[in-house]
Amino acid sequence: MNPTTEIPKIKVISTAKACEILAEHGMKTTQNKLGLGLQQRVYPFGVAIKMTEWVYEIYENLLLDWIRERSTTESEVTT
């Protein structure tokens, strides 16, 4: 048996999909802002690679973990 077959696949999502997921969890942002955050290494859930243009790899599992670390329950939310 090949040991690499036991490792799950990496799911990379677009900046548009990442913005949708973030919005579903209460953080409104734009693709531009998200891209700049990746370029500046503000967000730890993806990478920005400078080619002819900037390209982004956003790892869905890391994004979801990042959201979980910052999320609050309804009882924790104050207005």
C-alpha cells in the first residue's frame, strides 16, 4: 500500500470562495483586501505568489480553522 494514499487531498479555494465563506461567518471582505492580506502575510491560511500577476492559494481547512479560532457564540456577542 502506498502511504500517500492515506493522506487526504488538499483543497485550495479561490479568493471569491474564501470571501463567501468569511461572509457566511460574519466577516465581510473583498477579494482585493484578502489578496493584499495574503501578500503581506497577515492571513495564515494561504499564500500569495508573485508571477506575472499575483496568484493565491487559500487552503480551505486552514481558513476554517482560522474562523473557528476567532468565532464567538451568540451569548458572547455584545451590542
